[in-house]
Amino acid sequence: MRRRHYGLGAKITLGLLIPLAVVMAGTSYLRYLSYRSALVQGLKFMGTATSEAAQDYLDAQLTAYIHSRLLISIGSVVVIVVMTQIMMSRLVTNRLRQFLDVIQRIKPGDLGARVEVGAHDEIGELAEAFNQMADGLREKERLEQKVKEHAEELQRQAEKLATLNAIATTVSQSLNLKEVLHSALDEVLELMQLRAGWVVLR
């Protein structure tokens, strides 16, 4: 069974809706208590006072209720904004900081550095793509090193062949053994990057 993954936008939306629902439920309950209290007090007052006095009392209760509702709404907005900032910091900022840390490690040549994928959302997909790019860079470096080693080996083989060819040319041009050996020794010393050497005949 394939597991369903929610995107970053869905997570942020849920993170906003849940606290908002809690706040609205609490607000509705407070409104219920306020209306109930105002109604009970109003009915009690109307039993012993004039209708004008009762109306004034109910108006005062309604004004107080409106003020309390306004304060609750402002507080709810502040809470939602703060929670949104915290969620954005945790879901986005911290994970993007991981990208910067890994990039700083890759720049000097640490191609083994990788970003933690974490959740399978948009940033997780970006992390996977980033890691694949880092894998490609590492493979490219490995191939370049291999090509360099092959080139160096071919260069050494070419130098050996050039030395043998020079010796063969000397032999073909002269039958003087001393001259041939002297020329061959010079070629070998140059190939081996030695300053001096000698040939011993027995």
C-alpha cells in the first residue's frame, strides 16, 4: 500500500486550520457563556425594574461582549501569526540552512556531503535532486581522475617507446658498440631522470 505524502503547503494549511479551529471553538464557547449570563441577568433585572432600565443593562452587556470579542479576535490573529512564523522557521528555514551547510562543504571538494531528505514534500524532492547532482559531480571527478591516470600511463609508455626507438636508430646508424652503448645510456638516463650512470660489459 502506497503511503500518501502531504506537500509543504498542505502541512502549513493544516497547521493554521487546527489552532484556528481550537481558537474559534473556545471563542464560541465564551460567546455562549456571555450570552447566557447576559440573558439570565437581564431576565432577573426585568422582573424588578422598568423595561428602559433593563434595555440599558442589556446594551451595556452587549457592548462589553463586543469589546471582549474584539480582544479575543485580535489575540487569535496574533497567536496564528506567531504559530505561522514558528512553523515556517521549522519547516523551511532550518531545512534550507542544511542546503547552505552542504554547499559550503562541497565547495572545497567534499563531494561526499549530502542533504538529509527528511519529509517527502517539495523541499524533500529538492534535496533528492541536489543529492543526485552531488552524486553526478562525484562520479565525474572519479572519471576525470581515471582518465588522468590513463593519460599518465600512456605518457610513460610513449617515453619508453621513444627511448627504444632512439636506441634502435643509433644501432641502425652505427656498428660501433661503444657509441651505441653511450647513446643508449644517455637515453635511459634521460628517461629515468638520472644524473649519471654506467654500463658494465662482461
